[in-house]
Amino acid sequence: DTAVSQTPKYLVTQMGNDKSIKCEQNLGHDTMYWYKQDSKKFLKIMFSYNNKELIINETVPNRFSPKSPDKAHLNLHINSLELGDSAVYFCASSYIGGRHYSNEQFFGPGTRLTVL
Amino acid sequence: DAKTTQPPSMDCAEGRAANLPCNHSTISGNEYVYWYRQIHSQGPQYIIHGLKNNETNEMASLIITEDRKSSTLILPHATLRDTAVYYCIVRALNDMRFGAGTRLTVKP
């Protein structure tokens, strides 16, 4: 039944490691997103993919690399993790169709990443 | 770089209407006003959106002033489960810029 799911829910790792977070949506949407929510609770968009094509790429270190194997999945790989990468990462999805925007984005439950 | 201003916090009594204001004085003609909320540490949840007309759905009502420089989200009968951070967002395209939001606390 889960609309947008993320794995893992919690991720604790050492500085310098490489890790991946996975996201899947079963809503038939054509667009997926990654957001980062830091300790001050500000939620910022990082990436957006429409039909497996990157359409939004904010100023994010190139250690972060999104990968969309198909429309239902958008994974986030992070190389050489740093302390400042500790945050909650939210995946979201929406349906744009032929328009430039969608009305509603559906968010996943979040992945809490802690870098030690 | 959010384009909205909201009070940082508000309280509301259970069963009463909660009126959450938002200022967006620099809104452009093609930008919509969206409201989302985030309960505790869950993912944000869509509530409602509008362009210039007032809107209502099963969750809330959205009142947009005639000059579109401000809006109010109304939860008609607030419950304890409505305690959350409420975000007002203006956008034309697909990138949503969240501000700090308003932390609404519904009290018994």
C-alpha cells in the first residue's frame, strides 16, 4: 500500500564512506525528487527527475549522484560522506504529464542519515 | 530563498478554527500558493493550493486576498492531530522552496 517508500529508514556511518538511499513509488508518477532537511528543519530540494531525465539540479556537491533506473525508482548515492551530510533525506514523487509542474507531491517517510 | 513570510508559531484550541497567515508580497502572476504540513518528523503532506480564487477541500480552506499578496489557511475544526509545521509556498514550476513554516500547536 505504501505510496512512496525509502530504504533504509536510518543510516549511521563513518565519515569518508560511500552510501546509497533508495526510493520507490507505486503511484504511476513520472517525476521524482530528493529533498534534504537539515538540523534547523529547513527543507531544500536537491534533484528532480522527470521520466528518468534530470530536470532540477540544485547547488549540491558532486559527491551526491542521483540515479533513476526507471520512472518508479530514484536512488541517491553519496560518496565520501562528511559530517555536514547528516540530515533527513526525503524522496517525493508527482505526476506532471505534459505540463511544467504538478499540483501535489507525495513524500516518503524520510531517511535519517547520521555521519560520525 | 523562500518567497513567503509566516509567523514562527501559533496555538489553537481543539475544536476551534485555526487561521494560519502567509505573506507573499512579491508573488508573480503565474505563481500558485501551496500549503503543506509536516507532522513531527514525517514527510510533508499536501493540503491545498490556489491561484486567485478561494479554495476548499476536505482538509482546509484557502483564502487569497484580491491583490494576492497574502493568504490564509483555515482548518475549520482543529484537532490534536493537526499539530504540525505548516508551510506556505509560492511556485510557478516544479521546484518547491520551503521556508521555516508556522508551528501550529493544537491544545486540548
